[in-house]
Amino acid sequence: MTAPKISIVMPSYNQGDFLEAAIASITDQGYPNLELVVIDGGSTDNSISILEKHSDAISFWSTKPDEGQSDALNTGFKIVKGDIIGWLNSDDTFQPGTFLEVARVFSDLSVKIAMCKRFGLMDAEGTVFDFKANSFKNHQTLVRYWSTGGMTINQPSVFFRRDIIKDYEPVLDTSLHYAMDYDLWLRITLEHEIRVVEGHWANYRFHETSKSGLGFHDFLPEWYAVSRRYWGRKWSSVWLLNWLHRQLYHYSIRIFRGVPNRVKRITNG
């Protein structure tokens, strides 16, 4: 099998504590047809010295102030030439052997976007302390994120063909700080099914300055706003069904959470 070119876009900003491990998780794969593009947002820590140290293994890197993660990724997506694209934030890592598995999956030409079933949760020191399941089913369940425990797609575990984003301008919505990937998956799944395969391709790192480390409550307003983009015309039957589904779901959660308190009050007389 001829190895298809796999391109990885890595946005980074002041992640010098984790950047080298992220780069190594890509370059140590030994994959024969690899392109790594790093877009740094003008880091002031030791990130630039790390990029210079590994410049022979990086296809392209730049450092200058930008408008944030989405802007950096959009820049990288315009540069890459690979048949298959993934992106890795500079505090996350890929598992050894991931790219060979990705190439095998995409040898089926009907696959446009794929992700593996499991992903690792990693602490600041790089120890994987738990595994979670990507639970994506279809576009509609992705729209109704509130009924599936939040996001059902772990971004580092996803790879897609370059041709499915060629007409997206921009690829990521730069107005979004937390839900840019959620919006992208919703746009893609309007047209393409995600192939979910067995395996463990990537690890998501939790640390004090990571977005998730700061608390998922910051994500929820953006997730909700993005979800509403896919409810259809306001006050249409589909829009009303989604609104009603969310209201009933949250109402039932509030009732369920209140049951133990009521039981406790009753049993305590």
C-alpha cells in the first residue's frame, strides 16, 4: 500500500511545557509520508527554541501574533498539501502507530472522515489516567449535545480528507473560542458520515491553563449558540422540536437531581 500523505496542523501559543512531547508524538511515528505544520501565535516562552530545535522534522512553522486558535488553524489548513488532515493542539499527543492505522482506514476510498472509538485523558505530566469513548452516532445527536453528556467527538482523534474542506471559507469560525471544532463537525456531518473504528489514537491533556482545565461551564454558552445554527428556521417544526427536547431534558435532570434531597427530607421527618 502506498502511504498517503498525512498532514498535521498544530496551533500553539505559550505551550513550551508540552510542545516538545506533542511534536515527538508525531515525528517519532516513523510514518514515511508526513507533513507537520506548526502555527505559533507569537509565543513568549521557550516555544520558539523548541521549534528551532526540531525544525528539520517540521515541514513549516511560523510565529507571529494571530487572532487565536481558529485563525492559526485556518492558516495551517491553507498550507498543508496532504491527502489526509488531522490537527493536534500543542499540549496533546498521538499514540504510537496512529498514522499507519489512519492510512489503513483511509485506504477505503469511501471514507471521508474517521475517528477511533477511544481516547486517553492525560495529566500535566503526560500520564494517561483514564479512557473515554467517542460516542458520535449521527448529525442529529451531535446537534443535541445536551443529551449525550456534551461533545461526542474528541478532536485529536479525528482525521479527514482535504477535499471535504476545500470549499469551506473559512474552515473554522474565528468568532468561536471553545466550539470551533463542534461547529466544524456539524458542518461536515451534514454531508458525510464519520467512520468510527476501534482503537486509541490520541490523548487529551488536562492542565491548569488548558481550556477544559478551566471548566466546561465556559463551553456551554458557545455550544448552545452553535447548536441553534442547525435547528433550522426559527419557529419551524424542527426548531421547536429541538427547543422542546432541550427544555424537557433539562427539566427531567432537575427533577432527578431533586429526588434524593426530597427523600432525605422525608426520611429525616
